[in-house]
Amino acid sequence: MSSLNKFKKYTDSLPGQGKKMPVLFTSHGNPMDIIKTREERLFWETLNKLGIKLQKEFEIKAALVVSAHWCTNDETLVNVSANPKQIYDYYNFPKEYYDVRYTAPGAPEIAKEVTKLVPSVKPTTDWGLDHGAWPMLMHLFPEGKVPVFQMSINYNAAPAYHYDLGKQLKSLREKGVMIIGSGSMIHNIRLGMQKMMRNDATLYGWEAEYDHWLQKQIEGRNFEALINYTTSHDYGELAAPTPDHYVPSLYSLGLLEAKDEISFFFGGEKSLTAPAFGERSFIIDQV
């Protein structure tokens, strides 16, 4: 009983608000698209319109991003920096890709709440906003006024670990924290590059079938199939040969409540923008 009382004390330490915060799972795009404008790229425009809507309807005190590009070994970390640095974690790109700037404050006190809710999550200041976060955020929250912090992905953990950890963060939704999983449920960089290096942007053909299956599992709340993605569909391991881009979706799905709705703000053919890559993105919100 004492541990339950401690848990309640931790979750009560942030002030509540009237509306439960939505949860997102979103693509962060291909790094090559970072310098494209919203007029040039439909997904950036979609994110921008969504961000405008969310900021009108909710008082967002902070955003917690679980990015595919911060992976740690055998542990989960949370960044408690007051001013997270912008990380250009891509290499040998033209100069203009390193001239893009995005600045947002951190949320150290809220980040520390994560370590209290889940004591196995450890604080660090050795990170910032990587390219799984800031290219998406610069369109979702372009003014940089929403405080942002990241939580890492334990690369060696089983998929169920990520889903269960998401569930443990549910109370943050009632404290003004918007949790965003950032990745791609279809992301085979080896197969994608095989075609792109030949300037061939055509799909392999299996992407649409698997994307449709993912849509049906999400709509049907078939979480067991989504957690066991490497074995629940013939294309599962092909679509996500490494866990980094897929498992951010499990954090978002773990935050779902029974009365919540799931809807796709980007999906279907328009989300299959490159071979072996998909940008299907969804929002979880209370009815």
C-alpha cells in the first residue's frame, strides 16, 4: 500500500487540467526532406495544420518525444536539460541541412516526473533534440514555445516493454503533457536505399498491403498483433528489420484509454512516399 501512496504522490505533483492531452504517433520524414517547405511537402503542411488545431484546443505544457533516433543499450533515459541542444545526427549532407535551426526550451521538472513514475528510467543531460524530433516539431510547433524533452528507446528490450512503459505514463496526459512517438511502422532503410541509389522511387509492392494491415490492427485495437509485429504478419520483419522506428508507435498505443478514439491524420497511398518506407500517422484523443 505504501508504494501505491508514493505513486499517487508523484502523479499528483503536477497540476491537473480539464482536458486529457491527446497522444500522437507521427513520422519525422526522410532527412532529405528537411529543407523542403510546407508547400513542397504535404506531410509538413499536414503537421502544421494539426499543430495549429492542437494549440487552439489544448493548453500544452510540454511535449515528450520518443524518437527512433535516440536508442540506448539496456536502459531507458530521459533528458532533463533546461535547454536541449539541436542534434544534426545525419552525416555528409549538403551545408543547407545544417543551417536549419529549431530551438525550444526543455521541461526538466516534468522530465523528472517520468523518473518518479517509472523509477527504472534514469535522468540525463547528455542529449537534446535529434532528427527524429526537431524536423517534425518545426512544423507541428514552429514557434518553439512548447517545451520539449525526449525519452530514449531501450534498443535491446522486447516490444512488450515499450508498450508497457507507455501505459505507465498515462497520468501525464492529465497534466498537460503531449506524448509523441516519432518513427515509421514501415522502415527498411537497406531496401529503400537499394532503389533510391538508382533514382528509383517506385514501391516494391508489399508496402501497401502491410500498411493496410497495420491500419486494420490499429482500428481494431489488436495490440497483441502490433506488439508481436515481427511474427504476426509475413511482411512484419521485412517492414521493420530493426526495432528503432517501429517501437515508438507502441508507446503511443500503450497510452490509449478505453474511451479514446484513434484516427489517422496521414495514411493510405499518400503516406507511402518512398520504397520500403511509410508515414502513416495517428492521433489518440478522448471522445
